[in-house]
Amino acid sequence: MIKSLSAAGLGKVNGLPHLIELAASNGFSAVETTGKDLRAFVDLEGIAAVRTYLKRYNIQLGAVTLPVEWRQDDASFRNGLPNLLIEADLASQLGCQTFFTYFMPSTDNKITSHLIQLSQRLRLLGKLLAQYEMNLALEYVGPHHLRHQWKHPFIWTAADTIAWLDLVGEANVGIVLDSFHWYTSGETLQTIADIELSYIKYVHLNDARDIPVEDVLDNDRVYPGEGVIPLTGFLKALQAKHYKGIVTQEILSITEPQDTAEQLAERSGKAFRNVFTAAEIE
């Protein structure tokens, strides 16, 4: 598995070059970024210089956030597609294989029309990214408060997300297996064992506070090993499936951290080392 760092939980990160340096100095081998930050770096330095920079720090581009708003109105969806093509071209030239996004576990829309509309959009996104030999990783969301945020319950487990993706029918569209959503959805190690490896396109690693699971908030996460999620078992279950892809830190917080990005990246690096060592994974 490849340890990866995102800017989530690091406070004020000064662009992608800064994130790459933070990752390299704290034991990570990849970074997660946004298309905006990627394009800013390429526009400033050029694609060859960015490739050299990544090589210099021995860091790979692990994943990029999907720049398309595919969950709302048609105009927003269409307007985001040109950016996707530009960013997919850049990311693929830099060796990146994955874009990722999420969807909410409830909606005010009628479920049938909601499912049909999102399925059509995912199918198109999958086909577009396949032209660049890239995957789309779809993150289901587990916290109880978001399941009841809107009128109609939607999809909030790995099994139901995978069933949905079978309907979409694009082999390069799979799931983000996020330890936080796995935990808040009430899933188990057997859940991971039951997932075919080909569906797991990307992994997020984070932890939850020691409070009743139904009270856990999506934007109130803690660093790996500082909470109650059984991350040793989570990582061992992934290892047993021979998952060799990206595992990225993603810490969302209610208030912006007061420590520096350097201090928080160091904290992230130590957290990753501790949980990977506990799982007996290099």
C-alpha cells in the first residue's frame, strides 16, 4: 500500500509544491490534490518541471478531486466537463490513475429520478476518464446525521454502492473505501472481505471520536490511531485482499487547526507509521 497525504487536516498549505514537500519529509509516497492546484503548478512551471519536481521528492500524484458538479443541475454538470478533460490530460501525463468524488446518503429528489440521473452522469464520466486510462472512485457517506439531512434516504454502504456501479456498468468506476464511512455505516471486516478487489479504486484513512456512532459528525474526524475505529483490522483486511493502491490521510475538522502545516503533516506521518506498524504493514 502507498501512503498518501492530502491537504485535509493540514491547515494552511501553500499549494501543491508545498504539499509534495510536506509529504516527502514525513514518510509519504504520494499526494492527493485538486485540479485547481495541479493546474496552477503546471501553469507556473510547465508539465516537464512538475514531473521533475515529483521525481525529485520521490512522490507520485495519487488522486485528484473530480472537478465536475455531477450531483446537482444539468448546467453545472455540463459546465464542469471541459475542466475534467483538461485536468485528466494533465494528471495522466503525470502518472495519476484516479479522480475521486462523493455523493450524499439522502436527497430531497425523488429516488428513482435521482438514481437514473446520477447513473447516466457516472456512466459518461467513466467513459471520458477511460480515454485517459483513469479510474473514477466514488465515495459513499456514512454518518447518521447526513442520512437524515434530506427527505429521502439514498445509498450509504459499500454493498449498495457496488450494486449501483454494476448498474452503471463502467469497469473503471469503483469505490473509495474510507475508514470513517465504513465505521459510521456499521460495516465490518467481513464487509471488506466481501468486496472484489477490482471495485476498490482508492482508500481514505482517518479516525472517529469515542462517542456513540450515531452522534459522529462527518466534519469532526481525528488522526489515525487517535480514535476508536479498528484501523489495524481495516488495514489488515485490505492487505489480505492484496490491495496495493493509495491510502490517503483525510482529516476534516469543524474549526481550522491552529498548528502549522509542518506540525500537522508531522502528526499525520507519525499517525500513519503507528497504525501501519500495528497492522504489521511496511
